[in-house]
Amino acid sequence: MIDPATSQRWLHRLLFCALAAVLVFLLLVPLHTTPVRLPGPDLLICLVFAWVQRRPDYVPPLLLATVLLLADFLLMRPPGLAAALTLLGAEFLRSRHTASSELPFPAEWAFAAVVIVAIALLKWVIGEIFVIPHGSLLSAMIQAVMTIFFYPVIVVLSRSVFGIRRLTLTEQDPRGGSR
């Protein structure tokens, strides 16, 4: 017999993969026939950070690396660059999970915002150093700001639709998962 907590954890991991696949699919579908003037938010980063800060046991690093690397391949981005930076940001937020689990939402949002801006800057700098075709710094910062503004929307959807709530300190085990 499978423990209910284990089956719940695996069910949410599959749900995360399905949501990531839907987001990547929506990016692949040609919705516009003319060039877009403003870059949209990176909803996959929002999803990753919202779930990592709320339920880190639902998104282990290996699952994140696999999903993010596949997204890089499918979206024809430099393979591994966005995946590695997003994974580093997620692991930074995961390491702060036990300390920030009792902080109010604005503090969580601020942590995510700093990491999102750092990822955007690092992607742009690495693109400049290695002469990878990419947009301007202004475009990268606009996308970062849009991602920061959409973060609360993803958190609310994750909480209300999928039941991804923040663990309290009494629900956590020493390894950071749920009991």
C-alpha cells in the first residue's frame, strides 16, 4: 500500500510537469502574426518559484532540471542557460524556504523578484560575453518586470486551483518535505 503523502507528492509532481508542458505549448503556438513589441512574462519561472517557495518537496531539483532543459530545447533557447540559471535561483529560494516559510507574502514576492532580476541580468551578460543572439537589456528587464508582476497571479492560481499552500513549520520534516 502506498502512503497517501507519497501518492499526493507524486500526483503534484505530475501536475507540475503537465502545467509546465501547457505553458511551453502555449509559447510554441503561433498566436501572433506580427512581431510582438513588448516581451511577455516568463510564466514557467513564476510557476517554478511559486511551487518551490510553497512546496519544495513537490519540485525536486532533478525534475526541475529536466523540465527546464526540455523547455530550453523546445523554445530554441541556448541549451541549458536559462535552465541552469532558473535552477540556481530555485535552489537559492529552496535554501531559504525554512527561514521564509513564516514571512508574509510581500517578503516572498521580494525574494522572487530579486532572483528574477538576477536571472535576467545574468542571461543578458552571458549572452553578451558569448555572443549569443538575444534581445536588448531593456527587453530583458521589461520581461523581468512583467514576470515579477505576474508572480502573484500564479501564486493565487496555484493556491486556489491546485491547493499549493505554504507549509507551516510544524508540517515540515528536517529534510524540508512534508510529514
